[in-house]
Amino acid sequence: VVTAVLFKLTSNGQFDSSFGTNGVVSHALGLRIAEAYDVALQGSNLVIAGYGRQATAATVDILSARFLPDGTLDKTYGEGGVTLIDVAGQDDRSRTLKILPDQHVLIVGQGKPTATSQDGAVVLLTPNGRRETKLNGNGVTLLDFSGPTDALFGLVLSPDLTQAMTVGWKGVNTQEISPTNNDDARVVRFPLSF
């Protein structure tokens, strides 16, 4: 079992004993594998983004979970504290999240609409971890950069909080051998008016 691990430090760099066990939370989130890659404050709660799966041989899905200030899983978020996003039965991963001014959760990563195609993924969740239907009717949109392994990794909000910018790549065909066969960087800007 792989678990998501969070730790909280005091202002002087010591583990905060009011969080989890001696400042550390290790939680499987009810999954066989749960990996966290980013964390953000939503009020005084911590929201994570990553990926996970239920069974040993299953595909991984985009994952988000929320923890209370003491490190307890917040069962009011998503389904029992966890939100899983399965794009189309293939491997999907999230890497970065931001909490929007209205407390919605914006996540970027990668989603696989087919077994042979991977696109950049943008996920919008309600403040309580449900898919926000204002984005594409299901809270998910895929960005196809015309590569077989496209992905998004970084995410920032504009100073006036009206736009988001994300960075990633257009993946290349790994079967094609050429000195110019490199992943191409992509920068995407979009309004935060969903």
C-alpha cells in the first residue's frame, strides 16, 4: 500500500504536534495506492492533488482529498473525504492545484481518453470536492496538443485572480527516432469565469 503523506511545520521549522501524529499524516485514503503531489490551503483546511487507485492491477485516477487543521480526513469533501476522477478507464494523474477565490478547487494534470492517447487535463471541483458541472458539464476538460502523451504540470493564477496559466508539454511519438524528436513545451492561459 502506498499512502499520501503530509507534514506540517511550525514557524520555527519544527514538526507541528497539533497535526496528525507528531506533525505527520500518512493516509491511504481508502485506496491501494494514493500519491499526493501538491497541497493548498482552503481556509484552514489542506486540499491535496495527486493520483491513486483502488486495486493492485487497476489504472490510476486523478485524486483530491481534504484534511482538517488537525490532519483528520474531512469526510464532507467528495465521497468520504476523497474525490477520484476517471476520464475514460485509463491512467489519469494530477500534479498541481490552486484554490480559487470562491474556494473552488482547480487541478491540472493528464487524462487518457483512449489507451493510446494522453491529453492535458483541467479539473474543476466545487468547494466540497464534487465535479463542477460549469466546466464542460462534468468538471473535466482535456487539452489535446496533438501529441500522444500531452500533459500539464504547473499552474498559476493572475494577480487579479481572473485568469489561470498552466504549463506542460506536447509529448512526442517515442517510436520515432530523430534529433528533433523532443517534447514541446506548451503554455495555456484561460479565464477563470466558468
